Amino acid sequence: MDRERIGRRIKAFRKLKGYTQVELAQEMELPVIALGKLERGQAEPSKEQLDQIAGHLHISRQELINTNREEDD
């Protein structure tokens, strides 16, 4: 798993869905600093975290980690 790419995708989907880092972190009961580290690729998300993030963003885990899609940066 490429944690930097996944972090960029988490951030992109979060913004697309209209969440701030603080809002998403609060919903997930996760420290904001932890979500920031995930988004910057400084920490690798577990499968459980990916499922939780995807659930809050109303997307599938596969959409977060899909390697066949081009980056939308």
C-alpha cells in the first residue's frame, strides 16, 4: 500500500464530501493530528481505519486504495 497516495486520496475525498479535518476526525473519534498524519502519508492506515474513513465519507474502502484510477490532484 502506498501510504502517500492513499493519504492524498483520503484528503481529496474528505474535501469532496465537504468535511474539514477537524469535522472528520471528530466523527471518527480520532485525534486531528492522527488524521493529518494519515493524509500526509506519515502513517499507514490500518484496514479498520480505511473502513471507518470510507464509511464516514460514504464510499468504499476500494475507492480509497484503488490503484487503477488516475490521480485527481
